Amino acid sequence: MKVMKVKIFEIIVNKRIASPIDKDSQDFKNLTASIKKDGIMIPLRLTGQYVEFKNDIEFTLVDGLRRLEVAKDLGIQEVLAYVEMSR
């Protein structure tokens, strides 16, 4: 597993397993304020898989959906992530 900067738009979220997020909750607002002030303190966790016909890597979110959503809302373009490549 290695730490990488990954562009937000390259991260795939599996909607079937993602929990709904209440963006009006105090917890989400507190997380937004924290990330706005200090940045994302804990990198997201992703799996990466090389896709031959695209000659690129597809990243799938494993952990950090709320952090990812806050990053999108704040206009953050890329995030640090722990990436485990699958074979």
C-alpha cells in the first residue's frame, strides 16, 4: 500500500454499499469546518486496478466517503489516499 495524490474525479464510489450522507447534520458541518481549516488529516483508502484498454488505473473508494464528499463540496481537486493495488 502506498500514499498517492489522486484527483477527485478519478475516484469511483460504489453506490450499492455507500451509506447515505446527511449533509445537514452537525457532524457533517463540523467535518466540513475542520477540513476547510486544516485539510484532510487522514488519507482516504482506495483500491487501484490497472485497466489495460484505458492504459490507466481505476480507483475505488474503500473508506472516507464523508471526507470525499466534503472535498467535493469545498472544490478540492485532489486528495491524499492510501492505495492498495489489486492484481
